[in-house]
Amino acid sequence: MCLRVRLTAYNAAMRLTPQEREQIKAAAAALAGPQARVLLFGSRTRDNARGGDIDLLVDCPQPVTRPVWLAARLEAELMFRLGERRIDVLLAAPNLPEHGIHRVARAEGQVL
């Protein structure tokens, strides 16, 4: 019973350790700015799923001038911090177009 309570406190449906979450948030803040909000979506938000890449939506409140560079840099930084894993970074900003995947990420995503 104690184990369940502890897991609930760390959001058991999010298959990332607390240290991994902190590393992701720190990298996003360093590269996208401290006000950037990070959501985890995809298979890592489902307990019954196995494996899977880390799908992130980085929501930037300010316009992003070089979105491809920012996404690539953030992916590289996260691979360095978390090890060789498949990481997909999706950006949202006032100056970037919205697509269906943005709606899916916001609907099912969990804020880190």
C-alpha cells in the first residue's frame, strides 16, 4: 500500500523517473527559456505500454526564430543527459503553425 501512495505522488502513469523529468525540464528551460512548458505525451503516459520513445511538446510563450535548430538542439541535449534514447521534440509557439499532433499532445499530455 505504501508503494502505491509513493507512485501516485510521482504520477505513476508517466513512465519517467523524477530525475529524468528534472533533466528534461532543465534542458528545456536552458534552451527554450524558463517560461517554456513541457508536456510528455504518447506511449510514455500509458502504464500498459512498453518501451517507446519520449515524445515531448515544448510550448514556448514567445516566438521562436529558429525552430528547427531549437528542436534539434533540445533533442541532442536530452540524448546527452538521458542517454541514447529516441526523443521526439514538438515545438509550439505563437509564430509556428499548429497541426493535429499539437492538439493530440495537449489533450493527452502531462505537464512535467
